[in-house]
Amino acid sequence: MTTSTFTTIDLAGTTQPARAPASSVVVLVYRGTESDQTIDTADLERAVAHPLMAAFSAVQHHWAAITDARHRGRVVVLAPATAALGDPLRPLDCAVTGALISFVRSVAIELQRHGGAANAVFYDTDPNEPAVTELIAALTAEHAGAVTGQEIYAANGTDLGRLHP
């Protein structure tokens, strides 16, 4: 059994992707922002563009290690379930989370060529919840490469469908 090295990159901006050590597993954590109802150009840059560029940069930085890991390379993106399911009070978080879901699916398609996998996991209140950490351990296990491109909810009692107009 192979043990994986976890690289956690907090997309709130505390850790720069370039400084994170290379590994075969990259776990990206998006915690969301406490944005106001008013939206201007600066809000969009800080709340939307920065987290997406951080995710792209992190995966790009670790791409060689992930693809060279042959059947063990993994990318897991964590995000709040409320943002994934739609929250009318936090539209910027919902936009970022939707983009991260698409990003994970694109990365999953590319990683499949190398035997790797990418998934999105949505948490209730804290990405360090036992259900979330155990799910990450299962998704990053050597035998779990077939589970890829999925959005998985590990939220307590969260409605498992997206809100529709």
C-alpha cells in the first residue's frame, strides 16, 4: 500500500501554491468569502478570479508529480456544500464553486490518461470534519482511481439537489 502526501492549499489565500511541496495528491480547500450584497470589479477579482487562478496554478504546479505517480495521482477540491447547492445571499461563492466543479471534471478527463483521478467534495461547516477527511482518504487510496470527475456531498443533512429557479 502506498501512502500519499497531502498538499493542502487554502484558496482563501494563506498558502501560495508555488511554495507547496510536490506530491501525488493535491487537496485544494475553498472556504468561500463573506461577500456583501454589492458587487463591484474589485469584489469580482478578489472573490472569483483569485480562487480560480489559485486552483489552476496549484494543479499546474503539481501536474508533473500527479501524472508521474501512475494510478496514484489525485486532485480533490473541497468547497462548502451551501455554495454548491446555491445560496442567494452568496452569489460569488456559488459562481466560484460552479467553476471549480467544471475545473475538476476537466482535470479528471486529463488525469484519466495517466491513471489519476480528480473529484470535488462538499462539506457542511468545516473541511476537517471526520466524514470529509475519511472520504478524502478513500478517494486518494491507490485502488480508488476509477472514481473520478464526481461531485460528492459529505454534508450533514444537506439537500442533495441543486436549487432550481
